[in-house]
Amino acid sequence: MEFIRKVGGVTLGFFQDVGKVSNFSFIAIKAMISSPIYFSEIVQNFIRIGFFSIPVVGMTAIFTGAVLVLQTYTGFSRFAGESTIPTVVVISITRELGPVLAGLMVAGRVGSSIAAEIATMKVSEQLDALRTLAVNPFRYLVVPRLIACTLTLPLLVLIADIIGIFGGYVVATGKLNFNKALYLSNTVAYLQAEDVISGLVKAAIFGFIIAISGCYSGYNADQGAESVGTATINAVVMSSVLILFFNYITTQIFFAT
Amino acid sequence: MTTTRKKIKLETKNLSKSFGSKVVLHGLDLKVRENESLVVLGGSGSGKSVLIKTIVGLLKPSSGKVLLDGDNITDLDNKSRNNLMSRFGFLFQGGALFDSLTVWENIAFYLIHNKYIEEAEARKIAEEKLSIVGLGKGVLDLFPSELSGGMKKRVALARAIANDPEVIFFDEPTTGLDPIMKNVISDLIAKFRNEFGATTVTITHDIDTVKTIATKVALLHKGKIAWTGKSKDIYDSGNKIFDQFIHGRVSGPIKVEGVHEKD
């Protein structure tokens, strides 16, 4: 009996959270399409979220590309399929690894900082202060982060794609003695626009998820210093799980078309 | 002594607020006249902060209403609420300055985002407000993290008066400050009322503040007003609850959890 009650409790709690996050997203989107828009906040967040994430995303991409070449070589050389490696690498990176890994890295870096910042503002009554100064915290805090994150993530993924492919190229030509020109021509030969575009669409969705998770967790923090830590953890867990979940959903959609 | 009674500026009627099953405010009726300084006293957890936040509209009352100049301001849409905020100033307990903005951007925040005034003019107004609270222009470009506790409070005060509000709310203005800084802040609050004609509502548990700034005093106890009267009457209120509170007696009608009264 106790077990059934617990399962029921967890299930109800889960759907309650889904409802709350959906409602939060709905309010955020509504605020997004109404004035005033705080452009300077958007620009600041663009720099903070986008520009300063380039090193971490770049590092992730270069090593991922490098390791991908080594691993595929190990497998593909068993049936003399080495010539397909450039194609495998470019498709894996643009369609899947670029967006997912960049998304997860940015979720760790940016999602956590958004959550910590907004939670601290809530705990120290700065959210209330905004309202007493006739500024809607949703428009001033949530919307700029949402816009910046949704727009910068595709750009970051594009950078990650290029760096990742370059990482693969360096290892393939430097260590595995691939012909440089042949590797490059094979990289682009079978690449389709859809491969890149589907990755960038995913990236935009992940950007939205990261910002919403961070803002939602921060906004719903309780009082006290501990709650700031909890909000940060929640943001990272929530955005990572949602990224992986929506990664499957979007892949499924692009796969069918 | 006869004085012409000023009109009622702010009024709560049967104001209640509960969180779940916990009732914090229990049908409060309070009146503040124009240019009056009401100080609401109350122990920790008596619901003082909830009261002040419900009055300005940061929290929605469970029932009852709040009137400003006779107009009901309880259920306003966002736009009217924002317009209303231009008539209020609010000093938060910890200052609640925006960490990412400089002192002058904090002070001029309302003007920049609602009046859309030019940066140079906003800076000038910030400097002017800063001088009212006794700070020089040297702090204009500092960030809140670079200020001491007392300075933060004063900058927050400058922000609260940036728009020349009609009613200013002070949430525990002197808590956590040294005795001298306490007096500095209390004197400023009195100055806002005396020189700028503002109506002020202060919540505190600090009796010294009452003596400096209050014209009217109310004691909040268990979500109700236990006593209300003029500040000169606080030592002969004839009210047992109020008496216990201002003398800080452990035994009396106010029970402290975990403390046993001596016989």
C-alpha cells in the first residue's frame, strides 16, 4: 500500500512539475512578444552566454572530433572502410555530437549561472525590488536570457561543428596518414544541408531549454543560501535531461522527413 | 490642542493573508493620514514583512482591500500596478540593490526604465538623491559589492526616493546597523517626511527608531493589530501586549516558544 502511495506521489509530483515548467515557458514566451524589450540586457547576455562559452565549447568539440576519428578508424579498418571516415565524422558531428555536447556543456556553464544569479536575486529581494521599480522581472531577466540563449546556441554549435571537424582532420592526417586533400573533399562530398540545419535547429531548442531551466529553477528558489545551490543543481539536471529527451524527439522528426 | 485632520492617504480594510493553512494577517484595519509616519512594530515572525508587501502589492491579499487616496489598489492589472509604483518608494531590509549595476544606475533605475530619460540627466538626478542621503559623487560608479552595509542602506534609500514618491515604505530600515548609522537612517526617514512631505510606513522591532520617526505606532501580534496609538503614548499605552513588547519582558501575553516564564 505504502509503495503504491509513493509511486502515486512521485507520478503526481512529476506531472505537477511538467505543468509548472510549461506554464512558466508560456508566460515567458508571452512576455517575449510584448514590449518593452530590454535590448542592452539582451546584448549583455549574448556576450556572457555566447562569447564566453566559445572556449569550453571549442575544447569539447576539438577532442570529440579527434577521438571520433580514432574510434571509427579502429572499427572501420576491420572491413577496409577507412575512406568513409570523413563522412561519418562530419555527419556525426553536425547532426548529433555538435549540438548535444555543446548543449550539455552550455547547460553546465550557463544554465547553472542563470539559476544561481536569479535565485540570489530572489533570496536578496532584488526580484521584489524590480517590481517596486515598475519593471517586470520576467521581461527584464527571463526574456533577455531566453532570447540570447536561443540565438547563441546555434552559433556556438556552428563553431563547434567546424572545430570538431578540424580536430578530426588533424588526427586523421597527422596520425593516421590520411591524404589531406582527399580527407577534405570526402568531408564535404556527402554532406547535405539538412545535416547542418537539423543540428542548428536542435541547438536553438537546446538553447531555449537551458535558459528556461535556469530561469525556472532560480525563480522558484526558496529562501536561504542553500536554496541557491539547490536551484543550480536543479537547473543543470533539468536542462541536461530535457536536452537528451528533446534530442531524441527532434532526431525522430528529422529522421521521418 | 486642535489640528485640522489630514486626509487618509493609505488604508487597509479587513486585510488578510494566508499561505496555505497558515494565516499570517488576520483582518487588519490600518489608516495612515497624509504626511503621517506610521511605525508598525512586531516580533520576529509576526507578519510585518508580509503586511508591508501585501500593501504595496508584492503579495496578493487573501481577502480585504488596500486603498490609496480612497481608490482600491488591491486588484490592479500590470499596467496600473506599474503606474501605481511610481507613487511608492520601497526600502528593502537588505537594500536589495542590483549587484550587476553601479550605484547611479541603481538609483536612476526607475527613471531609466520608465521615464526613458537620458543617461546624463539620470546620472545628475542620482547624484542629487545621493547628496540628500549624505553621500558624495565618489560612490556613483561603484558597485554595491564595494559598499559597506550602512552605505548600501543609504544608496537604497536614495533609490527609494528617486521618483519623489508620495508614500515610502521601510522594511526594517535600521536592522543590522551600528548605533550611529541607525540614527543616520532614522534621521533621513524623518527628513523625507518633514522636508519632502512624504507619508511613511515603517516596520521594525527597534524601539529607538520609533522615538525618532513615528507619529503613529501600531503593534502587530498574531496577525492582528494589538494596539495602535500616538508615539508619545507608547510608555503609557495601558495595553499589556504592547507594554511587554516595548520593555522586552520575557513573561507576559506574548509567549516565546521554548522559554518558560518565571513565576
